Amino acid sequence: MGESFLEKNLAQISRYDKDLADKIAKHDQLEGEIEFLESKCGDIILSYNGILLHDDIDPQEEALEVFQKISSNKKSTIHVLFGLGLGYLFKRFCMSCKGRIIVYEPNLDILKITLEAVDLSEDLSKENIIIVNSTECIQKAFNKFYFGEASVNLSFLKSYAKLYPGQVQELAQELGFVKSLYFNNYNNLFNKCYFWTIWGIRHIPKTVNNYDLESLRGKFKGKPAVIISAGPSLTKNIGLLKEYKDKVVTFCVGTALKTAVNHQIQPDFLTVVEAEDCSFQAKEINVSDMNLILHPMTHDFFQDLPTKRRFNYYPNNDFTAKWLANHFDIPIQDYKNKGTVSMCALFSAMIMGCNPIIVIGQDLAYTDGKCYSNGSPLHNLECSKNEKTGKYEIQTPDDTELLKILDPEGKSKPEDIIKSAKSRFDEITENLYQVKGQNEEMLWTDPGYAMFIRYFENTASEFKKQIQFINSTEGGAYIEGFEHIPLKTVLEKYTKNHLNIETIIQESVKTGSPDKKSKIILKEVDKTIKLLKESFSYFEEGKKATEKLLNHFDLNEIHTESFKNTFSEILTNFLIIENRILNQNTLIFGLAYPQYSQLQNYLITSDDNIDEESMQTFIDLATNFFINLYSRIQNSDLPDFQAIRDRLYESCNSTSQKSIC
């Protein structure tokens, strides 16, 4: 006998979610009442607990009507179908939509019955289709499917609104939140990628002289850790740490440093990830007995900060970090980067083996109307109700106070600092968001903090079997997956033994040589320079073809054979650069990512129609790639690499390593 429909369907689902396939296979006891009926047109339909899941006259016509209501049907569109039913709506979308499909079926009974009764394996084998059973898995599917400015459609049969009253609205809100999360992540990556990459590159001569966090992997296994963040509640309980300081490993984010020091708490590890100048976080503080955890791109001020030691954290979504870690043979799957320094501290503690991990000051909301803790640089920021408008808004200190905080040395134009800061605060005010608090109350917060809550919750869900996560913040947002326990109770329970943290660190960093790292990277920088120079001939050819295509376009010759041939020349050179240059060197890929990804996304998601608007878009993107990017690489990026090579060579030479280097 051949495979059953269920076996064939589950084989496809198991390619991307073996747990779901196994769960469906083991679901033998149905919880609801299932009935197969015949519609008036002769198609078989499904009834669940007395509710018809499909139109009893023509289920295929019903599916077509739902499909025709979608607002977007492009290759970049993500279609979320709430409910599989017997597969009529799913099949219609498989036949007619151009984008990606996520089928969310929360009912295991329906999944099991339908996958037994209908062979969907051909459609389920396609890379643009995923079936999920939970809203958490919808977010994971977005991680695979979302790119650029993808639109999102939610479609469902009327029966599912009856079957799950209220959930359609909740799902719509969830999709809006997830889309904004990925849209913001993409925008951050697109807008800041070059800035992050080039600063990471420029810091390479400093990075190779730091220790790597990898040297501390597992060295604090089973030891409790406390992560100190700068939420407004921090001053309510940070004082409790003083008594237990030698029994826990403490991590402090930059914005909380002054508050910690003011309470006589000297953190074991200071964590800073910002590429922008945030030197105000550590100005006038003695950090000589602290260890610093930083990214390759972290701002110059912290790269030069006179801490006891500096440890490199290599975020696995940063191009420079991936390049360095690859050449140092450091596995970075768990070096995650989620947009907030607190997550860097959390994953640092996890890499070191700490357990449990306790967070304080992690309000992620404006507790008591305050944005930051007392004693932190921005403690005067408040979120309060404007009595004239009736709306909540961010209240800022006066301009003089803002300048003292954000630019104490007067390096920038005061008007630029004030304009930038107030623009950011106005943006927060415009987008204030409410989240559930620890006491079931609703709290105002920044949408960015709302996303961070989700990051913490996802992490707790992913690692709950290995690590105990405890939120000892006095108030603030409720974080699903964290135990909410007062700090005093936690410290009394888990801090039984004295920890000689300094001795553990000293023993851990004995091996490893900065000289050896410098030699490795010097050779790789040389290879990168050669590859950059090799790319110039391909950029030149692409540039000529782009200029030729523009000329054809201006003469309204988009349907001529010459136009098509020139278009093909551009694609050929784009693919050559992609395969021979970008795919061979992560650093160069990072430098080119914004321009490359825009052009690539256009080629993947644009319709096949050749019209004036589409060709204008293509010419603009090709110009940005083959002309603007090429010019910057020649005039800025290549000189940067040459300067870095010189600094590395001087470093080798100064340590009598010239012949080896």
C-alpha cells in the first residue's frame, strides 16, 4: 500500500515543523463532534460541533468570494488564512495568490480530520506555504516570509468567526503588531546597516585586542545572575543587591550604571551596544574594576573606556560580527541581538551558564508615569496627561538640561541636539501604546518597549526547559514566561554561596592571543581589499548598462530588443557581483546590503509586467546599486579598509611580529 493522505501531508509539514506534525499524528482522541455532509452542488463539506465550516450550497464559490476581497495580491504579500476547514479556501489561495500563505488552524481536530481526508501534499510542499497551530508560530513564519514593506492580508470563512467569536479581532491585532515588529526590524536593518557595519569595520583593530565572551561560556554554570536595567522602578529594590553582591553575577546596562553606582553596586559586567554617542551613561564614573561587554559597532567612547577588561559579544545578525566570529571559529547561534541592550545582557548571562536569571528595572513601561529610574541620566522624562488635550504625552526637561545630558561636552550644534531629541519624544507621544501590567492594570509605554516585551517572552518560551527566568521588577509590564517574584525572596532562596567571580574570569581568559587574532584578521582584510578591487570591473559593466538603459527609457524605448538586452546585461552583472563578491565576503555584503536588498527584493517580488512605472523603479534601484554604491566603495569604503590594514600591520610590527604578519 502507498502512503496515506495523512502521511503525505505530515511529511511536508515536518520539513519546517516536526513538532506540529508529531502533535497532529498523535492526536487520536477527537474533542469535538465531526460530521461530513454534502453541499447542494455535490461537494463534501465539514460540520464541527454543529457549525457548518463551509457554504452548504457551493463551498468553492464561497472561497472565491473571500479571495476576491483581498486588498493586495503581489509576490511580496503575506496571506494569513484563519482556518483550514476542509481546504477549499486554502486551495483557492494556492491557485490564485502570488505571495506567501500562512494557514492558522488552532483546532487539532480539524487539522487531523482534514489532513486524513484530503491530499494537500503538493501544495504543502511549496516553500511559500506554511501551516501553524498557534499565534506564536505565526510570528516564526513571519521570520521566514517577511521582507521589505510586505503587505499582510487576513482572510477567513464566516464559520470561523462563529466557531471562535472574538478571536478574529484578536488575530487582526496580533498580525498588526507582528507586522509592525518586522517592519521596524527591517527599517532598522535597512537604514542603519551600513552605519553599523562600517563602524564595526573601523573598530576591528580594537576588537582584536579585546577578550571574547566565548572564553566565559559555561564558566558560571548554575550561578544566579541579576540583570540591572534602567526602568523607573529600579530604585525601589536595587538597594537589596548590596547585601548579596558577592553571591550573584551582576550585569548592568549602560543607562542604569549611574543608578547602580549611586547605590554602591559595582556591577561585574557593564553591557553597552549602542553605536550612537551615549557617553553620558558612563561619564565621570570609575569603571576600572568593571568588565565591559560590547558589540564590534559600539561607540568609540566605550571602545576606549578604561575598564578592567573588554569582552566582544558577536551578535549573529550583524555583518561585521559574523565575519569576525567566523575567522575566530566562534559559534554565534546563541549570540542574539534583539534591539535592546537588556537582551544582550540576558544572552550574555545565558552563554556564561547562569541560572536562574533575574531581571530588575525591566519595567518596559512608564511605571508611575516615569520613563527612567531616579539617578539615571534621563530620570526627568515623564509620561503624563496633558490636561488641555486629555492625552498622555512625554514631558521633557528644558533645553538646557537636555543639552547637559545628551551633549555635555558641546560637540554638536545645540539646535541639532534639541531638534533630534524632541523629534524622538514627539514620535513616542504620537505612538504611545498600552500593555498589561503585573497587577492586571494597563500601562502606557513606547511601542518599541512593547516589542521588547515580546522578545523577552519569546526567549522565555524558547529556553524555559533549560533556564529559570525571574522578573523581580517592582511593577511595570507583565512578561509571560517569567516568574514574578520579589527580589528579596529570590535572593534569599538562590544566593547560598559566595562567588569568586574575578578568579573565575582570570582563569578563563588565560588562553588566547591578541597577536594571533591580529595576524588572522590582517590576512582576511587583505583578501577583502583584493575582492573589493575585483568587484570594480563588474560594477563598471553594470554602470555602463544602467546608463544605457536610462537613455533607452528617456527615449521611450522600453519595448525594444535593445532595451531588453541591456536589462539582461544589468541582471547578469548583478548576479555576478552577488555570487562572486557578496556571497564570498560577509563584510562587503554588509556594506552593500541596503542597495543590494532593495534591488533583489524588486526582482523577486515585482510582477512580470514591463511598464513605465515598473521600469522607472528598476532604473532607480540599479542606479543606486551600480553607480551610487560603487562610488562610495571606491571613495570611502576601500580607503577605510586600507587604513585598517595599515593599523593592523603597525600593531603586528610593534610587537615584533612583522615577519609573521
